[in-house]
Amino acid sequence: MLDKNSILIGYSGHAFVVAETALENEIFIIGYSEKREVRLNPFNLKYLGCENVDDFIGWKKDCSFILGIGDNYLRHNIAKIIANKNKKIKTVIHSSASISPSSVIGSGTFINRNVSVNAQAIIGKNVILNTGCIIEHECVLEDAVHIAPGAVLLGNIHIGERSFIGANSVIKQGIIIGKDVIIGAGAVIIKDVQDGKKLVGNPSREI
């Protein structure tokens, strides 16, 4: 039953989207983890406590975990905690996504509605590919990258760990984007971006 029983980490906006897709994939969510019990509980899930404490009840259960955290850094750190407990993080993919059979999808990744991942793309662990984004051929996304809705990555792009690519942004083919980069919504990226930079606009500029 391990492959069908999961605990949802986080339970707010992004987690609602992830939970809905997981349930559509017939993954049974036995409960959620948060710092405290939430008021808005659209899926009537049981509150299990917080994963940051050693006696978290979830560590004792025979189940996998689903990441419902949108923040790159927090998701990355929680994934490390789960891995240190020798637990599995599930990959969740919406049925409307188009995934090339020659692509590679890392564990813990969430792929939302109408996403396209094309030939030879490599998607790392714990990545978010959000609604309607396009990942073209031979792109490489390292762990904990978040691609926001409608973003377009043309061919052979490399994106470093924990970088965030904003909604409806466009990245030219062959571009290298470093770690911990933030690309604002609607930005057009035509040059390589170093680690830790923040860019906005068309043409893009650093802020």
C-alpha cells in the first residue's frame, strides 16, 4: 500500500492543487503536515502535526510523502528531511500533461495541467512544472526548480538548483541560468544568468 498511501506536506494554495491531482491519480492522502492545524480543509484531511519534529507521527507510518510546498528553499529543505528519514517522495503528474518518453523526471516532482516536456529533457528532483509551462528539447532543470504557469523554456536550457522562473516568461535557447535565480513574470531572458541574480522585464534587467 506504500505507493498509494501518502502524507501531504503543507496544506494551503499550492498544496490544494497538488492534492487534487494526487487524488485524481488515486493516491490516498492519509493526512497533512503543517505547523498548526488549518481552518480551510477542502479535502477533509486529518492533521498529523509538523514534520520538523522528531516524534512526528508520519515517520512511523508505512507511507510516502507528497510535497505541497511552493517555496523553492523550503521544499528543498523538507525534501532533505524526508530523505534522511529514508522515506519516499512521490512524483505527481496531471493526466493532461504531455511528457516525452525520452525525458527524465526526478522523484518528488509535480507536473500540473497542460504542461509539455519535450524530447531528452531532464527534470531533477522536487521540481514544480506549473500550469501550461513548456519545457523544450534537451533542457536540464536541477533539483527544486519552480517553473511558473505559462513560462516557455526553449531548447537546450540549463537551470540551476532552487531557481524560480516567473509566469509567462520566455528563455532563449541555449541559455544557462545559475542557482537561486529569480526571473520575474513576463521577463525575456536572452543572456546567461549568474547564481543568485534577480531579473525582470523585456528585455530583462537585473534588480
